[in-house]
Amino acid sequence: IFWIRTADSLFEVLKLHLLLDLPLHRIELMNKENSTVISSMADDYFKNGSDIVLTNSFGGNSSRLSLHNLDSDLKEINKNAVLIAKTASKKFKNVQTSCSS
């Protein structure tokens, strides 16, 4: 049997939204403006045994970002999301990305 421990970033997004009083569209923008918070979350998941971490890009699509006039930042936001997660995955762990609506 092969087990994979994965990190679900939804809980972390909700914590950022509720604890820091951030509007939900600001969560993806943190990839660009405050990557240390996102990097720290990915590091914590790997340190606690996750084999896979999700990028902070669930709302990083043109439909969602255009609602907040951020569609011009789409490429940079998503590129940073992947780089942050890949940097945290130093020990050949896996990174998964999603840009849903």
C-alpha cells in the first residue's frame, strides 16, 4: 500500500482570510506581495509529513482575478505560487497546482 500525505491549502486560506482579515482575492496576491507567509505555510506542511503541497493559486485564474482588476498580474501570481511551493519542497517532495474558479 502506498500512502500519500497531502496538504490542503483551503484550511490555510481560510485562516489567512479570518485571522488576518484579508479579502479572499488578496490571498493569491500574497504570492507576489508577501511570499514569506505562503512559503512558511508550505514549509510547515512538509515539516509535518506532507508528501505533496498545493500551490496558493486556487483563485489564480483570469475569471476570478479580473473581478478585482488583477488579471494583468495573473502570470506573475501563478509563477510565484509555483516557485514558492517548489522552493519549500527541498527534499524531492511533490508540488501540485490548481487554478480553479
